[in-house]
Amino acid sequence: MRFVLASASPARLSVLRSAGIEPLVRVSGVDEDAVTASLGDPAPAELVSALAQAKADAVAAEIGAEEPDAVIVGCDSMLLMAHGEIAGKPGTREAAAKRWAQNAGSSGELLTGHAIVRLQGGEVTARANGHLGTTVRFGEPSEAELEAYIATGEPLQVAGGFTLEGFGGWFIEGVDGDPSSVLGISLPLTRKLLAEVGVSVVTLWSAPTAE
């Protein structure tokens, strides 16, 4: 059985590899704006769950002939900021700077939605979907530090405009909850969802390399 990651995120790939899984990576190409618009006025948790499901479903529809026995995992993350705004990827330096100005010295909830589609014989036989929230406590970088961080380009294409494992880690005071979810894929949640579709995560682990 193949574990298929429906995401181009290098952080998610790194988390999985460190945890014993070598996934097949397939990017979904889902139009996130269209999915969001179709939901009307969703709650933040509903939104990340729906986007994760759309990504997993899209890849499952494309990969059945190539990988008939597989589990496809879709993920989506957004930051629910202290003042109630839901934030995805900033996209621009200006948006990243504004987001950090709002978040510095406060806490936000990183919402992570996961969806799993199981394929057997090339057909969808089960689905599971869930989400969780992890509190992120932001530091207060100086103006010069923030300018330097934004200049790296790192915060522009990550949910909430920060990373835990990269340059952004210097400015995160702490995390309350599952740290792997802040990296993009929650290992505990993924394990539980895999169990819901009848798959034990240990059967997906790669054999350790002998030294």
C-alpha cells in the first residue's frame, strides 16, 4: 500500500520521512478560492477540513490506475489570529509584515485539517476527515529582525506567515498542543484517521536503513 501525500509542502514531506514514511508526492491542483467560495460562510475548522478533503479527493481521482492500493492524505492549515481573522498564506511581503504586526506578542490558533481517502483496487472504499487546533505564542521581533525575516521570503508561502522549523522559529515563543501540526501534518491525527479507514500506520513505515 502506498502513502500518497497530496501536497507540495517540503515541511510535510520532511515530517513524514522523519517519522518513517516515504510518501509518493502528488500535488492536487485544487482551486482553493473556488472551494472556499462554494462553502458560503464556513467556520474556520470547517474550511480547513473541506480544503483538505478536496485535495485528497482530487488526487485520488487521478491516481487510482497508477496506485490502486493506496491511502491519499490531504492537508490544509490556517491561522486563527487573536482578533478572530483567519489567515492563510500571506503571498506578499506587505501582507506578511501586516500579519506579524498583528500577531507579535500575542497567540493564535493554528488550525490543521486532514482528510484521508483509501483506494482498494483503484476504487475509493473509505474516507476519514478531521481537524485540530494548536496554540502558537508569537514573540516580538524588532523592526530590523522582522525586515530580515520577511526578506528571506520564507513567510510568504506558509500558513499564517511563519514556520516553526525554519527562520521563523527564532520568533516563536512556544507551542501548546501538537507541534507536528504546526509543521503542516499532525502525526497523531493522521494515525487516528488512518485507523478509521482500516490502516495501521506501522504497516506504512519504511524499513530502517542498516548502519
